[in-house]
Amino acid sequence: MNDERHDREVIRQLEDERYTAMLRKDIATLTRLLNERLIYMHSSGVTDTKESYVDGLRSGLWNYRRIERSDVRIEVQGDIALVFAKLAIELMSNDKLKSFEARVLAVWYRKRDGWQLTAVHSGALPPSP
């Protein structure tokens, strides 16, 4: 049980690091955290690879202004960690300001040299009335 608690804390720290890197466009950190075989499903349904996601950040396709997380739950099962959360995001994309909420599942995989993000699947939530 203690190892699982430790793993959850490691994943929590990696998630903090990832979201900070997204906001700062810290490509070096993202390159380290993202698995080469990453599949990133955006809430719009668009899917990216590691390369296309990093290129989108680098080119300015996504300029994250704010990312707030809530309802975070981390489940560790062996070498797999599942992170469930609700996000409130504000970003500039194609010169348009977009604000939305989404539910997200992030999947981390433990390799010999540490954890890497392997998959993200997010679904947009309807706007609040």
C-alpha cells in the first residue's frame, strides 16, 4: 500500500509538471514526459501524436492561458497509472480565445527509467447554463 501511495504522489507531481510545461510551452520538459507512442485525443475529437502535439505548442497553434484541475483521482495498477480529472481551460487557438471544460483521462506507463504519459483522452462538457 505504501508503494501505491508513493506512486500516486509521483504521478501527481508529474501531472503538475506537465500542465506547467503546457502553459509555459516548455518543449524540453514535455519531450521528456511524453512517450514516443503518445495518443492525445483532444476534447474536440482531434487526435495528435507526440510529434504533432509538441509541434502544435511550438508553432503557437495552442497557447494555453489557464488550466485549472479539479476532481482529480489517481489510480495506480502495477506499471499503469490512470488520472481522472475535470479541466477548465482557456487558450488561444487560430487567433481565437476559447474557454471550455472537459473531463480527461491521462494514462501514464512506468518504464525502467521512470513514468511517461502514454495516452490522453478528453471529452468536452456542455457549457454551464
